[in-house]
Amino acid sequence: MRPVAARILDAFQLTRLSLAFGAVCELWLVTLLTRADPRYVHLPVYHMPLWKALFATGLVAIGLFAFAASLNDLLDVRHDRQFSPERPLAAGRIRTSSAAMVSFASLMMAVVAASVLGEAALVLTVAVAAAILFYDAIGKHIPSVGIVTIGLAHAANMFIPNWTMTFTLPVWWSMSHAVAIAASVHRIEDKRPYFGMRRILSLVAAWLFWSAVLLGGGAFASAGSAGGFWPQISRGDQLVGTGPIGLVWPVLALAAFLLLVRAKVAGHPGPVGSEKLRRYGAMWQAVYAAAWLMAAGLRAEALGMAVLAVAGLVAMTLLKEINGLSGRPVGWR
């Protein structure tokens, strides 16, 4: 492999960009819902061209994701040299100074892109970065705290394009999905500290608390407004939408994910099973985004998101195969 291509592949492994597509789709979901709802006419993302809105939110998601992944490897380099020596930083294929530059550049990219979306978006981006730093430095060593922090980072990430959004069901769904995946990976990999009953109860209690905050906050903010809790989609001079009956789409997406996980993860304990769960769990955020767009009555946008989900799955598979052809271990995925 040519040296330049090898360095690019190492950077992809360091930042886990093959898993970032789900995070991008989370922000694109909120962006499309916001642009279709006349209640959010006061937001910058409502008025800017669609390509610019998607480009800016995509850069925010990729920047924060790459920052989180590279910072994690920087802080865990000594641990990885013993337990995950195939990772590019632990293996010496990337210098520590280079990884630090990648992490800083990724964060700056997210911050600059967020500044286009307004002051509140910039503040939320910095808050998500702070949550990532807390998780990598402290939270991941306390499972009931770290796993909830992962879910909250996903939730806060989705509010970046629209910090006034009252339709918080998709945000809660994404947070719950991320918490479930992180908890399952912790159990499958038999990580320490072990998940005893007290830690499980603490995790459930924290999830219930933040679920009440998200769902209750959205319902409270929408009380008395003309549109209410459910999004009001503007089509010309009319407001259309499916109403709560549209929840059947996210439920179907969840059922499909559970079947996929059962087929892909069953019989693969340990790192192999957790890698598959983490990979498909991250990718499935794109499927959820398409389902929520269908739930809101945005059928054309839902179709486009579904196409992107399939394309993202294909791209992720190709990156996996390219990495396999390089002859390097697959533990980084």
C-alpha cells in the first residue's frame, strides 16, 4: 500500500469515521424536521439553502465524532498498548502529536461549522465536546455514569440545529438506543467494573430521570402552542402530518434492528460480537432517521434518508473490506 494511502487509512481507524454516518443522520433528521415546520422560522437553519444546512450539520457531527474517537485513543494509549495493540496509535503507526492535532482539528471543525447555525448551536457544540471530555477522562470508568453520558451526548448533539425543538421523541429514542448499545457492549466485553445489580439499577434510574426531562420538557414547551408536541409540517398553505399513528415506523425500525442483532451477534461472544453490535448500532441511527421522517409525514425526505442509509451501510462494508485487505487486525472497528 502506498504510504499516503496507509496514512489516510490510519487516520480513518483513529477517528472511526466508518461509524460517524449515524451521528450525521441524527443531525440531518432534526434539520429536515426543522425546515419543514413553520414554528421554527426564527432559526438560521430554516432559512439557509438546504445544501448549506446539511453540509454544516454534517461537519458538526463528523467533527465531534472524530474528536471523541481520537481523544479516547489519546487518553487510553497505555492501556491499548497492552490490550489493543492493533490500534494505530498504540501500534505506533500514528504519533501522539499527530493524533492530538487530529483531535484538535476535528473539534475546531465542529465549532466553526456550528457557528454558522447560530450562537446557541455553538454553545451546545462546546457542551457536547465537554461531555465527551468528561466521558473519556472520568465517565467511562464509572459504567452507570459513563453510559448515560453517551446517551446525553447523543441527545445534546441532536439539539444543535434546533435548540427549541419540542418534538423530543426522536431525541429520546436516539438517547435510549445509544444507552442500550453501550450497556450491551459493556456486558458482552465483560468490562470492568462489572455490571452488578446496584449499577444496573443506577443506570436505569438515571435513564428514567433524563427520559422524563426530555419528554416532559418537550411536552411542557409545546403546551399552549398552536402546533403542540407533534411536528406541524408545512405543505404550501396547509399543515400536514401523520400524527402519533406514525410511531409505527420507528417501532418497525426497532424490530428490524433487534432481528438483525440476533442474526449477526448471536454466537459471537466477546470482542467480535461487541464490534458487530457497535457497528450496526451506530449505522441504525440512519434507519431511525428515515423512520421518524415517515412518522412526521415527510415521505420524500424519508425515502432520501433510506437511500442514504443503504449507501452508508455499503460504504461501511467497503471500508471494512479495505481494512481487511491491508492485513491489519480488525479490533479498531
